[in-house]
Amino acid sequence: KKQGHWSNYPVTALTRICRNFPGCKGFDAVLASDLPGAAGMSSSSAIVCAMFIALDTVNKITTSKRFKQQLPTREEFYEYLGCIENGSSKGDLTGDTGVGTFGGSEDHTAIMACQKGKLHAFSYCPTKLQSIINFPKDLVFVVGVSGIEAQKTGNAMKMYNDQAICAKTASKILGFVNLATAYKAYTTNLQNDNVAIGHVLKILLNDLEAKYNLVSSKQPLKDMLALPRLKQRVTQFIVENFKIVPGVTKALNGNWEKSDLSELVQ
């Protein structure tokens, strides 16, 4: 493996898959892309998915007894592709160091589940399909590239991983397995609308501060885990996942021309 080099992804993917599914035959491949390098457009996850597809084409992995036992649903398969990248184990499919990043399976799910003209909404941890809507024909996605390179396995790894570490640390302090579970627990008997989100978020952040102060008084935390940073990450996660994403999905599934999407980002 070469730290920060794109070849790290196919090497990591092929090594992991062949170890999890012994007896795979090899193949010759040429990789080409017209995407800007290290531009945050999921090209790395696309390589991981492509390597599995190629290896499966040669070895029929998805029809094997082991695959069906370990990954019985499409969603669990998408999670496994994410595990290849982050190094986590998936059931009896033992993990390793991955590529060194702590990402999830969002990109892999989008790549493998996408359909032309459709918009899929998934929730994660575990991966679960929430809805499929017809994407309005008079709308397009516009992707702008700044030109700044941010290599996830190179110069941007620490910044990238800090996001996952902050979310995991905040969850642990609050006493939950992840932030999604924490938020859902705090919203018991409350409607999931904009007012409820702000109200619950305020309560959750107050509890986070109280528990943080208790923990830090016994064991000092590193600078990157300072309370303001944790609060910022928790706020971003909850607003994005429980306000913006559902709000945009609802608008696109209805009369989007009359929807005031600006309310979602205030």
C-alpha cells in the first residue's frame, strides 16, 4: 500500500475480499476516470465497489453460500463495502486496517443502489432504505469543484477522521451507541418537526455539557475533543440528518416549486 495514493483503494479492496471469500481467481484490469482527483466526489468508494463487482463477475461471490449467510440483504452488502474501506469487521467477515479512514457506507450505498431518475433516502447504522421518489425531470444536480485536493488517505485524513471521532465521543459521553440513537431517544413522544428538533437539540446539548464536564474533571480530553467542537458536530449531525435531508426529500416528493427550502438552512 502507498499512503495517500489512489492504488491504496483497489489493493485494500481486493485483499480484504479475497481473504473474506477464499479461493477467488484474479483478473486483469485497467482503471480510468474523468473525475478530478481527491475532490470529494466519492471516486475512492467507487473503486472499492468496482473491485467487488469485477471480482464477483469472475468468481460469482454473491451466489456463494458464505455470501448469502453473511450478507443476506442488499443493505448489509452495502455496509460490507463500507467496512472494506474503513477496516471494520462485518459479522464473520473479519476486518483489517482498511485505507485508514473512519467513514461509513453512505457513498457505497448511493453507488450500488442508485437508479436513473430516482432519489433514494437511506438511514444508517444500520443501513435501511426509507423511501424512493421520482426525481423532478426539470431539476438537475450541479456539482462544483473548488480545485483544492483533499486526499482522505493523505493530507486530509486527520480532518476527515476527526468528524467520526467527535461523533463517537459525543455519543459515548451521552451514553448511546451513536448520535442517531441518542436523538431518537430524546425525541420520545415528540413530533419530528422543526420546533421539536430545536427543542430536543437544546436539551441534548445541555446534557452533553453536563456529562462532558463530569468526564473531563476525571480525565482531561484532547484539544480536538473540546466541548465547543463536540457541540458543533452534534448540532451539524442532527440538523442535517433530521431536518435538512427529510425536508428536501419531502419537498422533492411534492410540489417542490412552492416549497421554501431556505427554511431548512436557517
